[in-house]
Amino acid sequence: MKIITRFAPSPTGYLHVGGLRTALYNFLFARQNRGKFLLRIEDTDRSRLVLGADKKIIKILKDFGLKFDNKPVYQSKRLEIYQKYARQLLEEDKAYYCFCTPERLEKMRQEQMKNKQAPKYDKACLKLTRQEIENNLKRKIPYVIRLKVPGNKTIKWQDMIRGEISFESKDIDDQVLIKSDGFPTYHLANVVDDHEMAITHVIRGEEWLSSTPKHLLIYEAFGWQAPKYAHQSLLLNPDRSKLSKRQGDVSVEDYLAKGYLKEALLNFLATIGWTESKASSQEIYSLQELIEKFDLKRLNKSGAVFDLEKLDWLNGCYIRQMPLAKLVKLCQPYLPQIKDKKLLAKIVKVEQERLKKISDISQDIDFFYKEPDYNPELLIWKKSNRDAALENLVKLEDFLLSLPEKDFAEVEILEKNIIDWIKKNNYRVGDMLWPMRVALSGLQNSPSPFEIAWVLGRKETLERIDKAQKKLK
């Protein structure tokens, strides 16, 4: 049997990171089994449709390397197919017309809730005679088509993540298959499409668990073989609430805009809620490694906490491994004010080890291209004083003046020369390097003074140290 999985998003807005995780799991499972990964756009809910959302979803999948093996299937282009199958169930007496008004249904639900009953259709239209049905159709009374759900049946399936799951049919509503506007409900379209696309495995979020018995009943009504199901855990906030927009960013676009790398986000989403093998301490995986090592049995049943600190750490790892030229290109949009490409490359090289996400490059780096403004008192190191700080800056300037321009071309050479000079003269490191750091950056916390001097160059470094002296006089 050839394994065929699918990702079936609704184009109702941004792609949730949980949706990307679902797509990734289906992709990994298909590729690992040398099967197919298909894309279906579930766009039958016209009231929630967002123009262009489907194209954004397709672009994200391609950008992340999750290549699908078909021309995307759009449900909105298959209405006649769903209606054909609904008519088949009507003819086989496995479905029926329902002419109940929204007002009657709402009143019924209110009464059921008042009596502490689960809201459920009361099968009133199932009692209509053939003549009554024909008369209603002739009068063009709005209707929906409902599935006849048997009353005393246990619906079981073996979930690939959660084991055996069962529901009682008496607790399942006579679900609507075709809505009054002629569009199918999610349930009918989902089953018909999975059948016609020959889907063998459905990997989706646990929020769809309660829909699975409804789908299995439809499969049974048609006499079709149902796919195997795997319901993955939800993504949770640290407080274990469902990951939602109300508590922060949840869309893939949000994370990319903040400077998270696609490789890091995939790595994170693949392994979140993943039981790590005791024999392995590996945390960084390429997409090919994820294909080789992915295993549904390793996925936890409980919710997976979206640990932003872990994502930051992973992203930082990928940034540190990235070739400088590529990183400079990614950082450029966050530093539009820096036109000098050599200066930009130097700044990025200095900051590369510290970055957790690409957008961090814009934080506290103004001093690299703009003279800093600071309180002169900041130049004084710990138990030192104003006069001592001034004297140390004078000594430092004299030494730097003795260094040729070429010594500023490499951070390592510059650092070695300054440290050797400090040791040779028995100076205290803090007494010399602290005022140098502040004179160059105007900050208490910054890259090392050697790195800053390397970026600024000999001329600008000397000018800033001279201005620092004047501030102390």
C-alpha cells in the first residue's frame, strides 16, 4: 500500500504555527514511507474566506521545503461531486431532507440546554412522508441534508498516537451533510475528498477527535475504507492554555517577521512534544534527518508547551552556524539606515554570536554608526575616580596612536596587542577596558571594546577616546 497523506487548511487568514506543525508531520510521515504528500484547500466556508490566504499558505509550504505532490485541490470547485454523493445517500435511505427553520432549531437547543441535555437534532424531519418531502421541495422551502445516525452503535478506531478510542452513536447528532446554500459541510467534503484522493493516513490535531466518529459513520454509509487516524496534541502556552492570538503571536508570518529562521522553526515544531530517545542528546535536525527519525509513537498524548526560550535557543544555534554573507542579507531589512555594506557586514559579524533572532540585530547598535551620548560618570570604573579614568584614557590613546592602521584590520590582532600592553605595564584590565568600552559605545553592556574598535576603525576609535577625555575634564 502506497502511503498518502494530506494537509487540508482553510484559507481563513494566517497560517497558525499549529497548522504548519500538522503539515510538517504529514510531510515527514509520507516522505519517510516513500509515499505522497498532498495539499487540499478547504474553502467551502465562504463567510470566513480571506482573499489570497490560500496563496500565502502555498508559499509558506514551499518556502519551508514541504513540497506537495499534486496540484492543490480546491473544495469550492467540487460542489457537484459532494451533491452527487449526498443524493446517493438520500437514495439509499442513509440521509434525509431537513426543512427545520433556524428559529425552530435554536428554540429546540435552548430547551435542551435548559433541561441539561446535550444540544442535538430531534430527528423531526425524519418523520416526514415522501409526499410531504416532495411538496416542500416543490415549494422551494430551504433545506439541509442530514445523515441518518444509527441509535445504538459503538464507533471504535485505533488511533496511531492515542490507542483505541470509542464513541457511542446515541451521543452523535444527525450531522448536516449539505447546507441550505448547497455547499457541503466540513464533514462530508472531508470524507469524500480523502476517499477520492486515496488518503491512507490522516494526521491532525486532537481538536478533531470528536469529528472522527462522524467521519467514520459517513465512510460506513458509503461502504468505503476509512484511513488510519493519528491525533496529535495541541500546542499550549506556558500556562497550559491553548496557544491563541490573545496571548501572543501564533501565525507563521509573525515568527518569520520577528526573525526566526525557517529551519529553526521546523526543527522546533517537529520535536515539540516529542519524547527524545534516552540514547540520543541530539536537538538540531536537518529536514532530511527529521524524515529519517520521525516516529508517531514518539509523540506525547498530552499538550505540547510552546517554549519560546527553547525556540530562541534553537534559532540562535542556526544563526551561529550560518555563513556571514547569508546572515548579512537577512539582517539588512532590519537595518535600512546603514547604507555602507562593509560596515553592515562588520556589525553582523560582531553580533552573530549574540543573536537569538534576526530582528535582534537592530537593538543597541546605534553607536556603531552614530556618536554615542552618555554621562561622563559612566566612564569611571568601580572604585576608580574621575582623574584616574581620565589618566587611563590618555595612556590608552597614546598606545593606540602607536598602532598602525593594519593592526585594526583583525579583531584578534587588536585584542592581543592591547592585552599584551596592559600586562606589560601591570595595569588592571578593568581600569583600561571599561573606559574604553564606554568611550566607544556609551553603554555599560555592549560587545567587547576590541570588536567595537575593529568595526569603527582606527580614526573613529581615537576620536571617540579623545572626546571621552574632554567629557571628564
